[in-house]
Amino acid sequence: MRAAMAAVGGEQQLGRLSALSVYRRAAGAGRLERRRRGTPLPAGGKRAKARPRRRGAGSGGPKPEAPPLSAAAPPSRVEPGKERPRSGDAGGDGPGPEAPPQPPPGASALPRRLERAKTQPKSSGAGGGGPEPEAPSQPPLSPAAPPCRLERAKAPARGPAAKRQGGPAPSSAGPRPAGDGGGAVGLLRRLGLMEDSRQRAAELFRWLVAPVAPGEFLGQHWERAPLLVQRGDPSYYAGLFSTADFDATLRSGEVHFGTHLDVTSYADGVRETHNPSGRALPAVVWDFYQNGCSLRLLSPQTFSPTVWQFLSILQEHFGSMAGANTYLTPPGTQGFAPHYDDIEAFVLQLEGKKHWRVYRPRTDAEVLPQFSSANLTQAELGEPMLETVLEAGDLLYFPRGFIHQGDCLPDAHSLHITVSSYQRNSWGDLLEKLLPAALQMALEEDVEYRQGLPMDYLGYMGVANSEAVDARRTAFMEKVQSLIKKLVNYAPIDAAVDQRAKSFLHDCLPPVLTQSEKAQSVYGFPARWQDGGPHDVDILITKDTEVRLLRHGIVRLCNEEAGVMLYYTTENSRVYHKEEPKFLEIDPEYTDSIEFLLSSYPNHVRVDSLPCETLEDKISLATLLFEKGILITKKPLVQV
């Protein structure tokens, strides 16, 4: 990077100015990035404010004496051979996704009078249209978790035997062992043969962390400690995304600086963003790269059908939005300052290699943080807990709160994709919705919460009186504790979970249909204009038609004050929140039928078996859900 900066002066003497030097002349010194705590950049693209909801289906720090929770265990290392060399200067990856925008007034209010239950149910973006054809529970956290053992995997065998190494056991429904031919594209093709979307998601996650078993990952690493997997298989992620895809994306003419692409650099402790305005034309972008700037493509799923399909499957496993950024870094440079993120990060090395350093959270307050950090300086860091070089096919996972930085070695560029999830998906985030609703219900139903405070409480309560020994203080504190404890009885837990599920469905990418699913859905229905008029227009669903949900996780029933709403994902956009939440307001008598379809998945059921009162209601409901892409039929309704 320093050599690139020194070259600017030479270019000026020769009468040529690079894109970087032109930008610096125009922008001046005031364009250095200053990220504020609580306003991180998005991993899934810049986020627009949520639109109002419409009714109906609308369009060097010291280490703590007691290590923090996530720092209790050292990282596991899974590698094919000897430890790889450590070299290079400091560098960093990009920040994670930004905090979701605030909803419009009243949008997140929970229904006040719903049946309360003690258990919490588990909830299961091309343009604004629908899908296109395809182009284990978490263990409790404990600071006393035992250290993860250091693991080493043998180098993958060459020749036919290699196909039997490096991944999960083969599934009878589709995906063969990781490391088998086909890379990511082959895996996605095999996953498409599975009938159950939940199984697809589980198998994709198994492949992502292989050869580490998912249960072992959740027990030893998830939200606890980094994981390094060195596979020695450059083709492991083949077809997911490449520099050729990056170039083709730029040539599409749809990429704009700041919105889709960031040009960044980090040298001598200074982090800069060099985004001009307007379209990111290839000549300008590659000139920035040639002069030592890193390129961060936001939301590659917007441009890449393969990344879209990958994330749309994986999000069902997490039950939380799965986003991504891709990072292209020139040899011998770095693009980002050290920092920590508010997301669980999976770094997939696609091309070249990159030197990484990962550091434990510096304080307890930085363990599993709600928001990403500001850019940190080298002086604020201690010794790294993990230092490695990722090569193509390798994986590095680190939990939110772990400081990290990555830089390119002098002899190779780096292309990696960071897959992120679990932003603002904690118990505290659930309680933020639950407690206000519980208090509102308590105020309505329990006179004790409406009784007045003691007239003289200001005289013995407050900070000024906190050291006083007074029986009235003791009684006051006991009263508050009693009211808080009793508040649990009014907590609409299921309703709060449904509200989070509703938000998740709005965050979701739409599903990517296989060719058979397209043929059996409204997206493959052969309605067309022919011979002067429309042909094959009528959707003829009968009592004998066999139907099922397209995916298990694409719908959510929510009982709200305005009525019973069915939220769904099939009309979402690949662009984050480009579309408003999609939902149908349905008659309460149809809820049993929706629940029946969910419980029957992935099996097909006859329309006649839906628990509606009349056959007309059964056919009407099935037709409506089919038209929204929520239901598919066992056989195409019209043979083409």
C-alpha cells in the first residue's frame, strides 16, 4: 500500500493520474471513514428504512484476569498438514451488517390479549418478484467451558480415494461427502434433490463447517471460540463466487459506489474509504485496485444467483438472516482496520490467500456485543490468540466480539466471502419486545400495578439516599422486586417470538426454485398470450389436487390486534428490505389449515383434507396460497 501511495507522485510527473489520486484531490482529507459505535456497515448491503406496513398481501489491551465467556477456549485448528507460515503486516476485514432500522410507530407492538404460554415455538432478495429457477439446538453458555482441543486432519488423499474424505457422511437424499467433485455448485445441485428444506439447510451447514461435526461446532465454538479449518482443497468452494464473477458484476452496469461497492485502504494506521459518486465502472474500479485499494462488494446475492441460493438455504438453518460481503484485496495490501463485529462470521477463502490475526474480546462488555466496534489501533491490541494464512478452500469462523484483521501477502491477491448471521438475535433482543408488552398487559389487568407510589418515597429513595439504612427503603425495594417477578405472568412470550419471526421473514431472501419446483408452482404456470388471446390461464385446483408448502420456513402465522396475518417470503426481494413485509390477512378459521400444512410438510396432502368448513373454502385457500407461490402441487396443473 505504501508503494502504491508513493507511486501517485510519479504518475503526476508522467501526466497520468490514477483513480485513487483523482479521488483524493476531489475529496480532500475529510473523507476518512469514522464509524460510530452502534452504526456498523452492513454485511448484506446498505439498509433502507422500513416502510410503513400496509394491510393485505401488498406488492493491546490487557487481558482480563478471568477470561470472558467467548475467550474461555482457544481456537480449534483443523488442517491437512503442518502449520502454515505466519507473515505479513496487520490488516483487517470489513465490518458486519448494520443494526436494523427502527420500525414505524406501532409496527412492533405486540397484541395485548393473546393466550399466554410457557413455551416458545421455534420460527422457522431478482427484484421484487417471486422466486426464480435455480441458476441442533444451541447448548447453554458457560464461562467454565472446557478448552477446545487442538485438532488436525490428514491431508486429503489424491485420486479416487479423495472423494471419500473431508466432509460429512453421504445422505441418502442427495449431498455426497464434502470434497466430492462439483464444489459449491455441485453441492447446491445435490441439495435440490432433497424434499425437505430443513434437511437441505442442515446439510449445507454440515458442509460449511466440515470436517467438524455440527454438534461439536455448536458445543465448542458457536459464540465461544474461533475455528480454523484448513482443507488443502482449493476447489471446495468452486462456483460460489470468483474474480470473474466480480468483473462480470461490474460490467452489468448495476453497481454503484457506496451502495453496492466500497473502495477502501488501510496504511500507517489510517483507514480510508475512497468512494466516488455514481456508477462503479470497470475502468475506474480496476484502477483503484491496481493502486492498492481493496474492493468490498456488498450483498453479492443481489448479483450472483449462486450466492443467493446458498444464503437462502442457510438462513433456514440459523432462523436468522444470513448475509454476505465479498472482499477482493491486492497483493501486499490491506483494506480495513482491526475491529470486532456484531455478527457470527464465517470467512470462506475463495481465491489466493490472506494472513489473519484474531484477538480475544478485551473486556467482558465486548463479549457477544450488540453493536460493532469503531476502527481500533494496533496499540489497543494485545497478542493474537490465532494467527494463520487462509488459502483457497479454507474456513475461519469467529464469534461476534472477537477482534480481527487480515492482510494480503506480497505474492498473491485474496478473494473471500464473509457469511454472517445472528445480528441482534439474542435473549436481550427478545426481551426488548416482550417486557413492554408484558407491562402493558399487567397495567390493564392488575390493579397493583396501577396503585400510586408512596407520597414520601422521594425522601428516602434515590442516589442521595442509597447508603441510608431505612426500613422504608427496604420495603420499597421489595415491592419493586415483587412487581417485576410477577410481571412474568403477563409476558406474551409466544406473541413476542412471533413478532421476531415476522421480522426475520421480512429479512429473508426469497427461495430459489429447482426446475421441478418451478414446474409445480405458479412460477412455472404456462399462462401466455397466443393466437390473439390468453391461453392456459385458469388455475384449476380441485378437491383431489395434492399440495404442500414450497418450503417449511417461508410462512408465519401471527395473531395481531388487526387480525390473523400470514407472513411469507416468496415475494421478497434479493435487495434487503426493498419490498415491504408481505402478508395475507386471513380468516381465523383458516389457521388450522395453515398449521396442518406446516405439520404435514414435506408430504403432499389432498386439498379435500384441509380442515376448512366447506369444500369451497378448501379450494379457495389452496388457490390463494398457490397464487402467492406458497404452495406447490405434486404434479403440474397444466401439462405443457
